[in-house]
Amino acid sequence: MFASLVSARRALDEIALSFDASALAPQAALSIVDELGSIRRLVDGMIAQAAKRVTDTRAGDAVPLVARTLGVGTGEVRAALETASRLANLPLTDVAVREGRLSAGATQLIAAAATANPAAEEQLLKVAAAGLAPLRDACVAARAAVEHPDVRAKRQRAQRRFGMWTDADGMIAGNYRLAPEIGGPVKAVFDAAVQRIFRDRKAGADHESLEAYAADAFAGFVLGDNAEVSAKGVGATVHVIIDHGALMRGGAVDGEVCEIAGVGPVDVSWTRELLGSAFLTAVIKRGKDILTVAHLGRHIPAVVRTALVVSGRECDIEACHQRGYLERDHVHDHAQGGPTAFSNLGWLCYAHHRLKSSGWKLGPPDPETRKRRLRAPPARAA
């Protein structure tokens, strides 16, 4: 086996030495990316198995040794080892990894969720083909389906964290985890601040990335008036989708939902406690049929805005799972008679909205995903 790997590496060495991407036609470049992606997925799977063997058979903590050998952090190695251990009880996922169909990230998501809910393994593997964002949503749902809401809330609260450190460039970096009952409202207020900064600077010559504006919003919340951007005056609403039965009895049963749109399941009792607060809107599924609302003016009624949010706040373009700053879009332009109705509205990320505004055309929605293709305009005659 080792000799075969050495031969394969030497073959790749020769290819890499003469590799010139600038000489490739666009379609050929995409085909090579696809082929190299398969190789990478296969290699990642084998590395995880081999690393597990090293740590299982070596005295003491062998994780630092494996991390130094690979040139990665110990946290990445420990995550790979945990996933490799879980695959022993997930045969379908193990086969997908060995066949190079799953990336390391997708494998980690599925292994964690399917360990908690083995019945969901096959469905999660199907969803993986759509990308990491839909897979993450499916994994959240799979775990929530087999965990009592009280247990879930207690576990997530115990796992909350916030960390900051100085990175290799001397900048302050960090990460955090918040339970959805806290993180959902935080995210809503934070997103509203980012949108306000984006709108304020949209017309400027020095337009920056949304990530840069998010950094400004974070500083504004923490430092207030002393920051470059203050967070004062930011308003936001959290939209919770809940079945009428769950709301009435104080808990959800199979087939019912109680979730923050775009975040995930939340505790029903938390929702009941906050009903009527200024920042929370409950969309009760047995209530008004918001899908039939239409308005011919440019103003978007509150009920239609709510329908847009709970229908899935994500860019409508195929293969784009952007959920940051999104812009409401009239599929058929309002200036040409398109109504301000739910059926004629959607979400586009800033980049795709600009393309549409410059003449690119939206294709019909996919019957299953509701995603659309964005087609370039015909080349203009010289």
C-alpha cells in the first residue's frame, strides 16, 4: 500500500511541476478542479484513518505529532480523529468517504448528526450533494428531531463560549457559540447594523466587503460612541415559525416546528414568553395565509416581508448560499409592472443583485429547491 501511495505522489509531483493553469480553457479548468477535488476528498479520508491508527497505537498523546507532520493545528487533527471514530458506526457515510464523495467538512457534519440520529444518515448523504449550507441546516434538524427541547437547551447553554486572541498579523481574532434563543436575536440585531452600514456607504467610492462592515458593527456594539461606527438606532425583528398546536400546548410534537427562520429550532416556552415583545414576530402556521398577499405598490407590506423571511432567507441563485446582507428583489421589475407580491419577490445577495441590475436574466425557479439560474445577457454586436 505504501509503495502505491509513493508512486501516486511522484506522479502528482511531475504533473505539478509542469502545471500551468493560465494555459487552460475555462471548461478544462473546471474539469481539473473537479478531478483534483475528488483526489483531495479521497486523501482527506485516508489521512483521518491513518492518523487515528497512529493515535490508537502510540503511547501518550500523539495528536501533536500528527499535527506537526501534516502542518496543521491540533484542533483540526482532533476533529478529524473524532469523525473517523464515528464512521465506524456509520457504514453509508464511511463508503461515501472512501469513494471520495464527501469533503472533510461535510463528513464531519454528517458524522456528528448521524451519530445522534442514525435514522437520518441516508437523507443527510443525499442533502450533501446540494452543498454545505443546506447540509448544515439538515444536520441541525436531524439532531433536534431526536433530542428533547429541554435537554437541547441545557446542552447548548453549557456549550456556549467566546474566545479572542492575537493572530499572526497582530490583529485581534476570535470565535464564539451561542444558544439559538440568544444567538438568534443577537444575529438579527447584528445583521441590521451591517445592513445600515452597507446602505450608508453603498454610494461611496471606497466600497468595502460585508465582512469589513461586520467588523465595524461589532466594534460599534462593544465600544459605542468611541467606535468608528456606533450601533445606536439599530432595530431588528426575529421571526419565529411555530405550529399553532405547539404554541397552545407549550411543546412541539412530531411534524411540528418552532424555529427561528435561518437559525434553527428554539424552545417553545421561550417563544411563548417573548410573544408581544418588540423584537419578535411569531408566524403561526394556522394563522393568516400570507402566501396570498399581494400589493401593487413598491411598498412591501409587513406580512409579505415576513413571508419572505420565513420562506428561507438565502440568495435565490443556484449554488449560492449567501445569508449575509441580502437585498429584496422584484423578479419582474416593478418599473415594468411587476407586483409587490410574495410570488414576485425574492432574495439576492449584493453581487447577484448587481448582475441582475446590469442586464443578467433570472431563469425559472427549480421546482424542488426554488433556486434560479442567472444568465448573462447576449453579447452585444461590435
